[in-house]
Amino acid sequence: MTTEPISPSPYSRDLDPVAANYAPLTPLSFLTRAASVYPQRLAWIHGERQATYAQFAARCRRLASALARHGIGAGDTVAIMASNIPAMLESHYGVPMTGAVLNALNIRLDSASLAFMLEHGEAKVLLTDREFAPVIEAALTLLKQNGRSVFVIDIDDPEYDGPGNRLGEIEYESFLETGDPEYVSRGPVHEWDAIALNYTSGTTGNPKAVVYHHRGAYLLAMGNLLAWNMTAAPVYLWTLPMFHCNGWCFPWTLSAVGGTHVCLRRVEATAIFRAITRHRVTHLCGAPIVLSLLVNAPDRPRFEHTVEIMTAASAPPSSVIAAMEEMGFHVTHVYGLTEVYGPATVCDWHPEWNLLPAAERAKKKARQGVNYAVLEGLMVADPETMQPCPADGTTLGEVMMRGNIVMKGYLKNPQATEEAFRDGWFHTGDLAVVHPDGYIELKDRSKDIIISGGENVSTIEVEDVLYRHPAVLDAAVVARPDEKWGETACAFICLKPTAGATTSDEVIAFCRQNMAGFKVPKTVVFGELPRTSTGKIQKHLLRERARQL
């Protein structure tokens, strides 16, 4: 029996992608357009300094050119340790313009964690703000002990007047002067090329290195516009750390609509209120702790215009949402992870919900919602059978996602990547229910991660430090609800018989010496730990105990 070969479809003949009809998606294109269309519009404001889009683009090209002249190119890693200042913003464009990958470091981390990231990510250049010189100097010492070095560029921000030595060979502004403002961006060869490297807070041992691609960054940046109904020329205040998921891709989002970035070194209520009033800020992002900071501030103002605020992590209490609305803020609740570029679901608001009583509105707003328009798949399912959970608001399942805003994978960790992507879905490890209207609501975290002030805290990492204390025999760490931080670490400790009069303050001080401040337990409880018949600590009982403290 013979079969005739199947003729190709006419739609597949002589219709290949060519330069005229295809270009790799990259958020770098947003800046090119903004500089052309809005050259005199303000791109960023920082204290008394400011730059138009023409100047912003030129500075980014100078950075790219200077890095290229230093040998930085495709596949190289450039790290930056800085708060929300123009250099951090410019790095989001200047670094990938060379084909290199940006690694924005968490300014709250300890030297050992930073040294690991610099070595694991193979950073060739490090831009570092003078404020963080002590911890960076210690990290560089550890790096040198491992036989590695990195070219250091100091950032001497005029808005910072505190202590901190210069560690590098050249200062940032001087480095820019060595670059060409007419540099032609290399950009990605393929939209799948890496644009950024972001380290998770680590659930076990060292953190995982999440790799973003240009396509995902482009789409999430556009997704932000859709989820937030952002229109032309918004004024965005940087309260969300740019090191966190690349500021949820907002460094790129704002250029797509010619918006203005208002930089802010420190998240303080007075500074936020002043910036909102002075610059007529329209949008800002932040964890629930930022909302609590604002509503609990003395003499909080009532703004004459509506300020949109996007919050993630655990849902803010209804009282906080009500107080925010009274001040003139409109709260949008989103949910996501480092592995999906930041926010990937949104509590998409229905106008008729505005008619509900305040308590009911807050209950609706507390849900994590539905998928971003740029996230192709969102499912709550049994992780073993992969069967979707019924939309009954009670059946618990794991949140799973798939689509173009899911990471490339974990750098140098194929086993973790394969595990995260099993069965064709990204497994978040978060547990949720699906309500009858299709909106999801988180209920627990299967990996015991604590989210404190918007930052992830690994219970295992904290436990490892506790076990180093000479008086500690046994330790377990769980989340304790906290009005200010959302959650804090609560340590349950069984002391050795020879421990003597060990106090909670002594244990907390020991932790503070051995980890970043936001990871340190705020509560320490002494006593025997509940265990199963096989010896496993029953953390669910400890969580309940922590909730009742």
C-alpha cells in the first residue's frame, strides 16, 4: 500500500518570517520609541535631578557602550546592588542593550548570600551603591577567597550623604562618560535570550537562580498596563524594590506609555506623601506592609486625586483597605512569584462590587483573582493526579501556571527546572481554592515559606542558623501573623539540658548576627516540639500555636 505525500498547506509556502515582518520581542524597544515620540517628557525624577526621555535613552546607551568597551557582551552577567535610584533604572536598559544579563541584588541580604550569587551567576561587573559598601566589601572578600574577582563600579548617589567607602576603580557617572551616547543597541538575537537573573529567597539551602527572557519581560510589561488600566503618561513612585522581580517589570512598563519614574531611596511615609503631592503621583506598588505604613502614619493626608496602588503577597486586612480608600488610594490586589516575572494574576474588579458593603468589598479584594491577559494558563489542581479542583471555594489544590511569562528555568539546576515544570505546568507550591466565579484565593504555602514585608523567608534557612546556637537542641520555624509585616518568623526551640538560662533575646541577637534582619525571628518559644510517630515535627500544630500567641 502506498500513500501520497501530504502537500504542505499554502499558508506555509513562501510565507516565512523575514526582517520586514518579524522582530524579537524585547522591552528595550519601549525606550527607543519613547525617546523618539516623547523626547522632552520627563523620564525620571530623583531629588533635584531629572532626565527627559532623550537624556534617559542617551544615558542608557552610554552605559551599554561603556560596558561593551569593557568586554561585556552576549551571555555575560552584570550585577547591581542599589536602591531605587536612576542607576538601577538605567541598568535595566543599558545592560541588556549589550546582550548581557542583569542581576539585581537584594540590598537586604548578608555578605555570604551575595557572594554566592555573584559567584553562581558568574558576574563580570558589579555596580554598587556606596551605602552598601560594608556588606559588599565582605562579599567581595569571600568571592576572592574562592578565586573569583569582579570589576566594581561605585555609585555615588548625591541623595545619599551617609557613610560608605568606594570599593571600585571608577564611579558610575565617570564610567558613563566613557560611553558613546549614539551606541547602537545589540539587543537580543532571539526573544528567548536571557534578559535578567533573579535569585529566590531560597526554600532549602542556597537560593535558586531564575532566568527571564526578553519575550516574557516584554509581555509582562504589557500585561501590567492591561491589569492596571494604565494610560498615557502615568507618574509612578518607586516604593517597590527594583531588585524584586525587576520591579515587577515596571522599569520597562513605564517606557511603553511614556511615564515618569519618581525614584525613592527609602520607603518612608513622609517621603511617600511628599512625593505624591509634589509630583502628583498616579501609581505605586508595594507589599501590604507599605499600606500599613501609610495608614498608621501620623497626620496622614487626604489626596485630591486618586492614587492607584498595587499590592501583592498576603491580602491586606479589610481595615487597611478601608483606610487606604479614605486617603484617596485605590487598591488593586495581584499575585505572582519570582518565577513568573512578578504579578501573574489580578483581582480583576467588577464595577458592581462597588455597591457591596465595605466588609464584602474587602473580602472580594483579598482574593488573588484571575490570570493576567498575558498568562495563558492558570489552574488549581491536585498535584498528583493533575485534576483541576472544582470551583466550590473549599477544595484545596496547588496553583499552577503556564505560558509566556513563566521563566526560562533555574540557572545551572536542570533537576529543579524539570521538577517545577512537570506535567507541562509550572508548579508554584502555593495552595488555593477556586471560587464559583473562577477567582482563586490562596490558603496556604506548601513549602512553608514565610512572606514578611513582601520578602520571602525560608524556614529551613532560619532553622539552620538556630541549630548553630550552642544551647539549641531542636528547632522549628513557622509563620506568625503580624499586623505590620503580614507574617514574621516564629521559632519554637527545645534547649539542651546543659543550656542554662538561655533567653529569647539572646537567641534573637544570635540570629541577627548570622542572617539578614528581615529573616530574624520576632518570637521565640521554648519547649518540647510535637512530633509524629516517625519523628517528623508537626508544623501544622506549631502554626496553630503561633496564631494563638
